[in-house]
Amino acid sequence: MARLNRTQILDGVVAGQLKPEAEIPNFSVGDTIDVHYKIIEGDKERIQVFQGVLLTDTGRGISRMITVRRIVANEGVERSFPVHSPRLAKVEILRRGDARRAKLFYLRERFGKSRRLRDQRRGLKHVGGATT
């Protein structure tokens, strides 16, 4: 009988808790997404939608996390979600953003039109700024 090492045992246990690939859309950093998250209040359960720009996508496997940022009453709100959590109902992609970085933390300091990312469908055309 072959001995299993610790990593193989952990991978076997975690494999049953991962969501199937078809359930998680292929989103990338810069996309505007809707995150449908189950909120449990007492004995009631409801789904709350958090819409914003995807700042980071970190980790892999069961520890994969996404951070979404949106603006509420001129105040930035960021929220991190575990992708494989049973409370995460679904993720919808509303708009594909064109980002050249892996993490968009620079959006925290921006406001107004400079906070917007260009749309991926428009290619690399710049939305604002000087044109030459």
C-alpha cells in the first residue's frame, strides 16, 4: 500500500469542497462584477448583491479570494470574498475592464473620471488624457 504524504491528503479533503469550474466565471482584474452573497440574519436568509470593480484575485484552490471595490456616498468600500465559499451564490460579469496590472490598488487614490478603466472591447484606446 502506497503511503500518502500530507499534501496529497489535504488535496483529497479540499477537492470535495471546491466549486466546479463551470460555476465560477472567467473574470479578471479590472472587470465590473456583481457578487451575489448569502446573508444570514437570525433564521432568515437573503441574497445581497455587491457590485464593483475587481481589484485583486489572490490565492489558489480553496483559499482563493477576490477583492471588490465600489463607491457608496462618495466613500470607497472594499470587500473580500472567498470564491469557493458556500455563501457565495454567484458572480456575474457586467463589463470587462482593460487593466495592465495584476492588482489595481492605485484606484484607491483616484476619483472622478480617472477612476474609470477602459473597456476591453475598445482595445487600447485611451478614454481620457492627452492625445498625440
